Amino acid sequence: MSATVPCPACDAAVPIPADAVVAELLRCRECNTELEIATLDPPTLAEAPTEEEDWGQ
């Protein structure tokens, strides 16, 4: 596949690796936002959900 997709946060081109899988995490080189691959056909990105502390629950 090896494509580029716009970052949802800053619109910079983010390269998608040829062996990418859905839910894989990437980082935008321009704004440093953590991104998640939402779909592969066509490739789309979404901002990765923030990890919340579970406090042992």
C-alpha cells in the first residue's frame, strides 16, 4: 500500500507503511500527535484515544 494520509490534527502528510494494520499507532512528524489507523481501504487516520488510568479497578 505505502501511501500518505493527511494528519487529522495538522493536515501534514503522514506515511502509512505498506504492512500497516487497522488500529496500528503512528505519530505525526509535524505536530507529534499520536494517530491510529482507522481504515486501510481507503487509508484513514484518527487521533488515538488517550489512555486513562484505571487505578486498579
